[in-house]
Amino acid sequence: MSLEQFKDRNVGEQNYYQVDIADYPTTGWGKFKRAVDRTFKGELFVGLWVVMREMIKFDIHTVQYPKEKLPIGPRYRAVHEMLRLWESDTERCIGCGLCEKICISDCIRMDTRYDENSRKEVGEYSINLGRCIFCGYCAEVCPELAIVHGPRYENTSEQRAHYVTFEDMLTPIDVMKAGAQKEYPGFGAITPHEDERVQKTPLAY
Amino acid sequence: MFEAIAFYLFAFLTVAMFSITVLTSQALYALTSLAAGMIFISAFFFLLGADFLGAVQIIVYTGAVMALYAFGMMFFDTTRELKEKNSSSMIVFGLSGLAALMVVVIFVTPIASEHISAIYPMHENVGNTQEVGMILFTKYLVPFEVAAVMLLVAMISGIVLAGKKMDRSLTQMSEEEIQSMQESDKKAVL
Amino acid sequence: MDTAFIIETIIKIVVILLVFSALAGFGTYFERKVLAFMQRRLGPMHVGPYGLLQIAADGVKLFTKEDIVPAGVVGPIFKIAPVITAATAFMAAAAIPFLPEFTLFGYTVHPIVADINVGILYILGVMAIGLYGPLLGGMASNNKYSLISAARGAAVFISYEVVTGLSLLAPMMMVGSLSLIDFNNYQAGGIGEWIIWSQPVAFILFWIAAFAETGRTPFHLIANDHEIIDGFGTEYSGMRWGLFFIGEYANMFFISFVMAIIFLGGFGDGTVLGAFALLGKVAFFFFFFLWTRAAWPDVRPDQLMWLCWKVLMPIAVLNIVITGIVMMF
């Protein structure tokens, strides 16, 4: 069966039919017949057989969670990460403040200043994970692909308001040196085959 | 010696339980101690070697007291104490005490004067159940059957009284039908 | 009454208590495992190898939990109700022969506490008392769900008890005794002499009534989790709740023994093979209790009463009459 049928949300007459339900018996004889019918139909044994078959097949679907984990999607949106530039190993964040501005739950706070080279530098940067709804807008809006969502979904904290700071999120330098930083394919990231789709800016108008 | 200990233990327990039944003003205590007392009585049957009667005592009275519990649930908030109104408690206690005393005298007099004798002696190698059956279906056949007929009469009258509107189900009727039914009932009463 | 008899009886009682308390614990483990396998799950896995020590963990939890007696309950009755369930379950075991008699160090052991000649009546009566536990617990709890559970308990009890008694009458008439040992000896000749072949209707009826008696799934009305929370157990915590649990599972084992001995030949001629056969039959009945829980839906209380009074009781009476006619000629 193709998915076409399910994608068609146009509810109409097309695939619906009334389930055939027998009328409720009104006479005593009808009730008696129904009771006898149900008794000797053997439907109870069908149920018994189904569960017994599953037990014999022993086709267990349990994931023993702390020991085994299901793979999560590459676009999964968990705790944020800050990426570094591949070329210079410095952080990608330019302190533009777009993520702070777009954050709909007001959980990002950043504080920027000019460093000695008169470049903008991020001083304080923290995300209140107690407020964050992991919507992914910050990653989408980031022009430098600096703030992205990582795969770490297991968090515990002693407090409701649990903050992650810039240093916590930044890719560790040894990971970076090993070339093990992972790019994020989710919201705001460059999609595959992006280069082929790049077109010249039409300047004709 | 064991028998004596067991007898006095169960005698004390039975009397204590029935005293609670009479004296408490808490419906749940009364019912529970009644059930416990009935079960303790079966101990006397076991002590006397009448196993069958003992087991039957347990089965019959657990069911009977269970029905009483159902009534208790319907009529009282069983977790609260009841406010009783004993206007003339002395007369009630005096009369019931006198009745109890008379019952004791009636049963004890023949035993005390040693004029009681077992007409139907125990047969050897025959179980308790068979003994009861033999007596029940020979000497006491007529009382047994009469009791059975009486129970049947009680059952049928109970069904007739309770089953007047059994064919009508309030959950499956519409509001108007219920209303018209209630009105017709009123007319019937008037 | 000599001293050896008393000592032997006490030892038997202690052994039965210990074995079946432990079995009740293992029963919960089996139940969780079997239900899990039938539903494509694994069940308890983390405590011990394959979750075997889960029972110990549950026991520790039950014993160490605070014993809460809520405000507004009828204290003494609330406290005694779980004891009634557990105690009567084990009292019923007194008349059940668990194994054929065997010789241990030159001393013949009868694995039955008291072979009274009204064994079945005694077991039925004591198991009937066992239902006072849920009833009293439900009525004393000062909780509406518990009260509903108690009301259901009373209604269900009155319905199924009739079927239990009447369905057993026909086999009793055939054997001519109420002792379970006599039942066993009546069927000692082998599979061909089992009462199930001559009384299949009584067997089915008693089996259905056994489900109502132990409150297992098709008739799991008095503690139906999805309707009335835990019914009579709602206000209980810790070991008092655990006593209800032990009583329920011990009852399941004992009623399985009763069914196996009355209808399926028990331990047969008393050899070692017969003893294992009895345990196998009991295991099957216990497994069936779990099996139905995975497969079948619950019925409503009024459906159970309808079934017991209007269907099963007439069939049971007919069965008795037919048995009597056949035995007479």
C-alpha cells in the first residue's frame, strides 16, 4: 500500500465504509442465541492462541534503555552545542545576538564586548535549559552555523533552572584537534548537494 | 486437655464476639464480630467430631453475613458511629436476658437430669457426612423437605417482590419515558 | 494424641507456610515474566540474573515501607482485613494433599496437615472466608473506590459460590466422599479414570468459578485497576498490602491443587512420577491463570452475575440431576 492514500487528507466518501455491527437482540430467544453463539464460537481461544504464539516466537521488542539506546535522528534537537571553525579552531560565534533576539522562550542571555583587536567577542553566554523548549530557532537563525543542537538528551540537574554556559557547549579543543567535530544537519544547516544548487544571482533586474 | 483448652478458648471468643455485636454502635464492628462469632461456633462442631456440620456452618454463615454486609453498605455509612435511640433499654435488656436464660434452662435441664440419650448411635466406619445424610433422609425427611419448600416460597416471593420492573432499564430509557413511567406509578399509588 | 504427631504437624505447617509464601513471591515473578513475553516485552531484568532477585527487592520494599493507616478509617477492621485474606488462604491448605506419602529416614510422611473427611467443604468454606478480607478492607477504608470494590466483592461472592458448590456436587456423588485423598484414590487407575472424562461439565464450571474465586482476569472485578484504582487495596501500603497479595497468589496455587486433585487424577498411584505429574498439572493451571490475564478482557460485574446465576447455575443443576440419574441406573 502506498502512502498516497494516507497523505490525502481530503476527508470524503472515498475509503470509508460502515463496520457491520449486528443489531442488539431484543427478544429473549435472540439474547439466548447470541449467548450460545458467543460461547461456542471459540473467539476466546483465538485470543489465547495469539498471545501464546507471541510467547513462542519470543520476538522481544524491548529496548533495555540505560544499556541499549535507540539511534536518534541526525536532526534531533537536544542540548545546544557551539562549534569551532575548521580553519582556525576558534569559535564560530561572532556575537551578533540573533539567537538571543529570536529565542521565543527568552532563555538565551549573551554579553558581548570589543576585544583588543576591536573585534566583537562573546563575554557571557548562557542558555537556561529550564526554560528552553528546544524549538531550534537559534540554530536556524545563526548565520555562522555556530550554535547548533547536539544529540545529548539525558540531563539531570538539582535545580529547575539549569544553565549551560558557553564553555560547556563549545567543542573541546582536543576533539577539535582530532578533527572529530560533527557538523549538524538539522535546522539552519547546509543541506546536502548545496553546491550544485547554488545559482548565480540574477542581476538582470 | 487440648479439647478443654480449645473449648474454653472458643467459648470465650464466641461470647466476646457476640457481646461486641450487641454492644457496639458501629455497624462495621457489629457485622464483623457477628461473622467472626459464627465462624468460632463452627469450632465447637469440629471439637465434637461433627466435621460436616462445622464446614457447613462456615459456608452458610459466611454467605449469610456477606448478604448482611451488603445491606449494611446500603443503609449506613459503615465507617461512622451510629446514634442509637434506646428509649427503654432496661425493658429490652431484661426481656432478652430472660429469653436467653429460658433457652439455657430448656436445653440444660434434660442434660442435668441425665435423661438424654442418643437414639441414633454413631456407626463405625461410616463418615460424618453419611451419618448426617442417613438421619436427614430417614427420620427427618419431612421436616427437611418442608424447610426446603419454605425456602423455595421465600425465594419465589423475593423474586416476585423485587422483580416487578426488571424488564425496564433506566439507563436505556429516554427522559420522557422515565417521566411517563413515574407518573403512571404515581397514579397507581393514588 | 502423642507428641510425635504434634511435632510432625507443626513442621508440616511451617513448611507449607514457608514454601507457599515463597511461591507467592515467585508467582508474581512468573506472572510478570509470562505477561511480558506474551506482550513482546522482557519483564523484570535488572535485579539479579534475569531479574530473579526482583522478588527479594519487592519484599524488602514491602517490609520497609511505612505502614500508613489513613485518617477516617475504621482502625481495627482496616488492620485485620489483610490478615484474614492471607491467613484463610493458608488455612485452606490444611486439607490439601500436596504430594503422595513418602518415606523419609524410615518415617512415613503424609504431606497433608489434616485429612479431615470433609476436606472439600472445609476448603470451600475457608476460601469463602477469605473474601472477607477484601470486603472488610474495602468497607473500612473510607474511600469510595474501596467501597465499590467491597460491594462488588459481596455480589461476586454470592454469585460464584453457588456455582462452585453445585459443580463439585456431581464429582462428590461419584466418589462418595469429601476427602481429597479419596478423590485421588478414586482416580488412581491412570488417565482413563480421571473424573474430567466423566464430569467435563463440572470441570469447566469449577474452573470458571475458580477464576471468580481467586479474582483473576476475566472476573478481575474487585480490584480492577482501570476502573476502581486498586479497589480494596487503594488505601493500603507496605506489608498490609503485601499480605493481600500473598493471599491472592497462595489462593491461586491452592485452587490449582484442588482442581488437579479433583478432576485430573492428582498424584495418581503415588509414585514419584505421579508426584511430578501433580506438580505439572498445578503448574499448568497456574500458567493458565496468567495466560488468560494476557489474552482476555474483563467482564462487567452484572455480566458475571448474569453468567453465574442464569447460565452456570442451571447447567450445574442439570449436571447434578443427570449424574444422579446415570448413577441410579
